[in-house]
Amino acid sequence: MASSEPNPASQPDQAQISKSAAKKEAAKKEKERRKAEAAAAAAASAVNSLSVENDPLAANYGDVAFSDLQSKEVTGRKWTEIGSLNESLKDRMVLVRGRAQTVRAVGKKIAFVVVREKGFTVQCVVTVKPDEVSPQMVKYVNGLSRESHVDIEGVVSVPDVAIKGASQQVEIQVRKIYGVSRAVPNLPINIEDAARSEEEIQKALEAGEQLVKVNQDTRLNYRVLDLRTPANQAIFRIEFEVADFFGQFLKKEGFVGIRTPKLIAGSSEGGAAVFRLDYKGTPACLAQSPQLHKQMAINGDFGRVFEIGPVFRAEDSFTHRHLCEFTGLDVEMEIKEHYFEVTDIVGRLFVSMFDYLNEKCIKELNAVRQQYPFEDLKYLRNTLQLTYEEGIKMLQEDGMEVPPLGDLNTEAERRLGQLVFNKYGTEFFILCRYPLSVRPFYTMPCYDNPVYSNSFDVFIRGEEIISGAQRLHEPQRLTERAKACGIDVSTISTYIDSFRYGAPPHGGFGVGLERVVMLFCALNNIRKTSLYPRDPQRIAP
Amino acid sequence: MASSEPNPASQPDQAQISKSAAKKEAAKKEKERRKAEAAAAAAASAVNSLSVENDPLAANYGDVAFSDLQSKEVTGRKWTEIGSLNESLKDRMVLVRGRAQTVRAVGKKIAFVVVREKGFTVQCVVTVKPDEVSPQMVKYVNGLSRESHVDIEGVVSVPDVAIKGASQQVEIQVRKIYGVSRAVPNLPINIEDAARSEEEIQKALEAGEQLVKVNQDTRLNYRVLDLRTPANQAIFRIEFEVADFFGQFLKKEGFVGIRTPKLIAGSSEGGAAVFRLDYKGTPACLAQSPQLHKQMAINGDFGRVFEIGPVFRAEDSFTHRHLCEFTGLDVEMEIKEHYFEVTDIVGRLFVSMFDYLNEKCIKELNAVRQQYPFEDLKYLRNTLQLTYEEGIKMLQEDGMEVPPLGDLNTEAERRLGQLVFNKYGTEFFILCRYPLSVRPFYTMPCYDNPVYSNSFDVFIRGEEIISGAQRLHEPQRLTERAKACGIDVSTISTYIDSFRYGAPPHGGFGVGLERVVMLFCALNNIRKTSLYPRDPQRIAP
């Protein structure tokens, strides 16, 4: 795979090398350094090809020719993942591919490259050695731009002291190194800057040093770079585990995963917050939730269904917890007697999910914590369930004025979360029996008092993540409630008709995937848990 | 849970009862019979409440009051699933909930109700018995409309002869029966009609009997009823297993499940077939695939990713295999040397998926076969891989005129599928090295001949289900190819820029979930494998 075209190696000036060698370089000089690096890299591509041509060891390094990356050959060589490098591989020759996260030469005879793959890093050492590593190779390495991909062959060694700048506690003594893909010398954001914790920035500031802070918007503008930080690598692996656990738990409980359409005639569940479009001449919109179609799946005899899919909200909400497109985790199920059959699933599902995350995602949770420190979520074995009335009472007793039949605002939710935590020691609880007037038209009223409903919300750390309820399954009552809520029933006639063909009592709930991860890890912004977030001001990248 | 309001029972006339009892009733009389049934049901609600009031056993039957279905009480009673009823439960009292699929009285003392739950059925027998079952109860049962939900308590018995009209080979001797939810007496389509095979209709026709045939469009108009057939219950469980297997297999191979946005600025991958909409004042469209965002996730260091989510195509394709919204199963992965690393995943993934379905979904596959007979898919342990040139040669040798550098049309694909099956004995194979000109701009050309590309399609039973390729990972070449394909590169600048920050060689593929199930089961229309299909003429239900 080595290039047949010898690669011009760099001849950076001594000043640049010793500057790179300075271990604790002040961040204010970072910008100048990068400029200098870029200049060196540019120079590198023009000069000193002669020295490489004269190098008998030239085959051991250089940029891979593009044609060699076009599926030319299957060699069957074994590759090792950087995350799996450990002491058991001592003295073994390994082959890795990763990004040159940092490159640092010490004099003309040694260069260090920290190579990263999927958030894991290993320190690779290039030392001039007769018949193996030439000074030209060290120069070549020093000319590599950060974030370029390299293939490295080398021997695993175990240093006497702990390695601070890399996740793996072994080094690779490099024998061969090839550039696979070059990054531009000036990156819009630096991975080290993006990976820095607020705490580190503060500490440095107290020591008189101003480190670069990458703000949320800049991160999202260059999301592909931002995603490479250990915290982001971990967040989206945790998010995958949450979604996967959700599906696997429900499958074991007899649920069928379904796919409902996102293109809907009319106006979904009503309201202004829909994205409208033209569907082959028919007015249509994007589904605000799979609500109506998952209920129809119940009327279609599937018994218990779930869906993991995108939901669309055109709301102008500029908060830390609203997105215009997010992932809905939706459940709908027949109930035999009581909607507590639904809250029972909610409780068991989430308690076992939290257990699973705490047990199986230790590495990932630690990577998040490294940049965004947080306390473990406190939750009970048996999920606490309070009534709305009890919640209102707790708030009133705490001196808060809350309308007994209105909805809870963000402040009231947070306060209630705190009161519940103080009293019961849990940050995860269910609040049930909401006033009917604050719930959607398809919600089942309580049998004993139609002012309340068979509905519930679920909270993590004082923020709502789940809404659920028993649904009205009787077409006449459903029609009346829809009308009372100002919905044009002609737009939902297929849905209402589906209840005329025999409809079982049923209930369900919906969860926002990004919110679960955000709140489990106590992150401050939902944009941190959406791969490419969409909000009223952002539809890119 | 029994109603406190006694329910008026029916007094159908003798003619109607004996008519119902006629076991092989001609379908042309079906309509009249249903009319009569409806009339009887209507009459039932008006007359003879007196007889129920005089019945000391009246508590054993009747419609459940609505308030009793509003989560009034948690009794802790044990429910049995109809699909789990078998001889081991002989003489045991069970409690089931299901739909009255058919109701048939024999005289005034016996009624049979076939009760269905999730596609499984059991015959329930109501026989007048002193101190247990009154004649009024038989009348009540006979007045139940088809597809109504009922709760039944009774004793399991094992008849001497095989039961033909139900899936479970036991009966329930009914002690108590309560109506939970009434279906309208005249359903737009009959489940028995919707469940009938073409073969059965043909056979009856040959015997001079015309059975009702429900056409595809009518099925979709009343999808909630159509979904209740055993074949549809099975199809969507198989579809869930396919999607689930896909995710679980890839998870074991180190892939991360991701969620890319469906709302895209600009025009997705270009072309006219996009749904456009206004996004807060910005022109936007619905993603035609997660292509660009999954590649950006690779440039964001996730190594191996997959996504299961909706994709949107505004094409005017009125075929048996195109939908305007379907479920994409998408994969993208770094490759070390060759795109055969991708086809290797494809082969292993699908062979093990087919094995899994054949082993774990026997019941479901049989239910599909009952209505839509099909032969098992033939596939090899090691997936056959041919080049496009080899495919063209086979077609030409068979006398077909095919342009050597054009795309294969539907007819050519089918013919090739047949030729491959004749020669290699497989209905599942990979065709690789397609002409570059028929592939998207981001496809990697072959190293040895840029007329061809590092791409592939995969076929099941002569129809394409998967497209995949190595991608161009070098920004300059990518830009040139995009321009050459007439794409306005300014609309995909973030995507192209993502390759400037270092991009590993990578490849991937996309599969249509609905097509996999359609072709595995040799179904004739993709609308049969989409829960609520969307095509150019349909956006409902």
C-alpha cells in the first residue's frame, strides 16, 4: 500500500521544532503556532524531495498514492484497533490506522505522534535507528498535519511511567508510517480545544493562561470535527445503547417494532407547529408524533407496538431542550384493566436501562464526565408514582403559587423535582392523573372525576421526558373530545373510523431520545445529544 | 369489570339462526346474511331486556360499562394469550380477551364464538347449563357483532377431532362473557374475505361458487381491518425481525446506530424527486437517503455506522416496488483496503438473517404462505459475487441485447436473476464493478479503469434490493465528480468540506426494508410490506 511516488518530506526550521517541543505551550500562542505549522507544511511539499530519493529506507514512509486507496488489493493483513492496545501485546508488531492528533518532534531524531481512533489514543514514537528509521522519516512525520489519517506499523512497548497524553497505556515504536488522507493544515476548530472542560479553562484562567473555548454554535458549524472529541464519541454511543436497550426490552415484553409514515395528509394532531408541504398536489405535513398511526396499529390487532423514529415540530422554541426534529421513542399497548399497566412498563424499562448504562457504558460515561462532570442519576428500584394533586400540594406547601388545574411550567417542574428528591431521594419519578384540560383530545378522562385524566408525565432531574396516558377508545366520545379541542374531525376521519371496527382499551407513551441522554448525563443542552441538531435557526450541517 | 347496567340481549328469529348454522354457506348469500345479522343486532338492542332482568345468571354476561374501562380498578387477575392456549391447560379455568371473529348459534342452547387475538384463534362454546349458562346468555352471544372485543372466562377442553376453523387445538367452555368494545355491524371489509388466498377463490370458482375478493386498494383504504388477517399479522412481525436482526448483527460487528436529520437544506442529493418544504423561511427538502450525513459521521470518527429510518422519494413511480416513503437500512464503514470488506458484511449479514428468519419465524412464514404461497429463498453459504461485465456477458450469451455501459432495466435484472439461478443455484447474489456513469457522484472509480466503479448491487429473486460502493474520500476529486454530474456544489459545501479535515477510505450500502420482506416472501407488491404505504396517489390512512 506504500506509495510508488516518493513523497516530498518537510524541512521545518529548528525554531519551529523546538517551539513544538515546548510541552506546556500557552494557548494564546496556539494560533501563531498553527500558522507556522501551515507554512512548514506548505514548504514541505516543495523542498527536499532529493533527500527522500537518496534515502534507502524511503519505502518505510510517505503518502499513499490515491490509486492504492481505490480497492486495488486484498492483502489479508491484520489490523489492530487502537482502543484494544494494551500490555498483553508487548513486543508484538501491530498495524493501526488512525488520525495524527498531535505531532511533535524533539530535535531531528525523535518524533512523537499521538494517533487517535474512535476517541482512543496511543502515543507512537519515531526514533532514528540504522536500517529501520531514517532522519528523513522523522522529518516526514513532523510534516504531517493534525487530523490526517496515517497507517502505522510498529512494535508495542510498555513505558515505565504512566502516559498522560493518550488513553492507551502502551506506546508503538514506529517502523513504518504512511499518510492515507491529509487534513488541511488550518482546521477551523482544534480537537483539543473542543475536548476541553469548562473546569480546565477556569483553572488555566486562574493561573493567568487563556485557553481556547469553542462555543456551542461553532461546534455545530464544524460538527464533523466536534464529533471527534472523546465526549462526543461517547455521547452518541450511549445514545445508541439507550435506543437499542429500549427496543430489546420491549421486544422481550412482546412488543412489535413498527414504522409509521412521516408524511401525513392534513395537519397531523393539529396545532400550528407542523411543517407543511405539497404531496403530489395534496396538502400534507410531517408527523408531529406517531400517535394516531400507532393507535391504529393497536386497532389493527398488534397488541403491543413501539416505534423509534424522527418526529417533527415546527415550534419556535429557543430553549436548551427543544429541537425541530428529534427521535421519538413511542409505545402503545392494549391494557386489560388500568393504565398503570403502562406506567409499570415505563418504570421497569427505565430502571433497567439506567442499570444497564451504569454497568455497560462505564468507559463512555467517564469520557463524558471528563469534559462535562455530572453526578450519577439517583433512582429507586420501584419507581415513585405521585398524583398531580399530590405534586401541586407539595409545591403549594413549599410556598409556590400554582394553578391546581393548569399545566406545570419549567420552573414548577424543576422545583417539584427538587422537593421530590429531598423527600423521596429519587430524581426519576412519575406524576399521574393530570388535569384533562391540559392533555390532548385522545386522553381518557378519569372514571371518578372527568376534570382529571388517566395520564402521566415522567421526570428526570426535574425535567419532563415522557408523556403518556390511557386513550379514549370509543369513537363517539373521541369525536366529541376532538371537537371540544377545536380539531376539524374530517381531517382525522380514518383515525376515528378505526375505532368503529372494535377497539380495545389501550394506552401508551412517548419519549424523546435526545432528552433521555441529555438528562441522564446532566448535559446543559439538547444540541449536545443530537448528531446534527435542527432548531428554528439551524438546518445545517 | 362486568357492567352494572344490564345489557339487552337479542332474540334473533329461527330462520336467521339456522341460516348461520349452515356450515358451507355460499358467498353470494354472504351479503344478505350480514344484512340480516345487522338487523338482528339492531333489534337486539331494543327488545327483551326483560328476559335478562329476570335471569338470575345475568351477572355472567353483558356489555361492560364504559366507566369500568376507565382504569377503575387493578384486580390482579391473570390473563392468558390465545396464542398460548394448548392441551397442557386442559380443565383449567382461563381468562382471555379477543375479538369475536365469527359468532354462530345452533338452536337456542348452543353458540360458538371464534375469538381472535394477534392472529391466533380459539373456538369458544356457550352451552346452556343449569346454574351456569342461561338461554339468555346464548342469545346475548349470538347478538355480538363480528370484530367486537370480548372478555371470556371458561374451562379449556380438548375435543376428540381436529378443529378446522381456529388456530388453537383446544376449545373454551364459556362460563362468563362480557362485551368490551362493539364493532359496527356492517364492516367495510370482512376479515375472512381479506384473509382468503387466490387459490381458494379459484377453487371455489371452479366449483361454481364466487367468493369475495378484496382488492389491494380496498385493503389499504380499510388498512386497520386488513392488518388483522393472519398473513398481515405475520408480515409485520417478520419485518420487525428483519430490522431488528439487521441492527443486532451490525452492533456485534462494532457498528454504532445513528440518527441523521430528515430535514435538509437545499436539495438532498439532487434530482427532481425530492419533497420540498419551507423551513422557517429557508428552502428545505426531505432527505432521499442518509447518504451525506452517514458519510459525515464517518469523517466524524464513528468508524462504522448504521441507520434505520424513513427515506423520502417524490418519484412518480407507479410500480409494484416503489414507494414515496420507505424504511432505509443504511450502512457506512471505514475500509482498510478494499470495498470487498463491505460486500463481505453484506453477504454474512443477509445469509445469517435468512437463516434466522427460516428458523425463528416458522409460524409467521407459514401464516404468510397460507394466503400467499411461496417457495423458500435459495441462497448459498458463501454469497456469489459476479462482476457487471460477467453479468452482461451472461445476458448477451442468452441472446439479450444490453448496453455494456448502461444500467440494467427491470427485465434484464429478472433475466439475469434467472440465468444466475440456473447456473449457480442461488436467488441471492452480488453484482459488482458497475459502470461509473450509472452511479452517484460520490462513487469511487476503479483504480484500473475509471469507466467502472467500486460499486455493487445485490439481488433477491431477480430484483435489486441493495446498492453500495466505496466512496470518493478526497475533496478535490469529489468536487469534480459532483460538478460533472451537474450538482451545484455550493449546496453540499459542508459535506465536501468534511473531507478536507482528513477522511478515511470508506464505503457502505443502503437497503429497502420493505423490499427485503417482499422478496424474501415472494410477495407481488411492496404495499403489502408497508404498514401504511405512501405512493404518488396515496397519503392515507
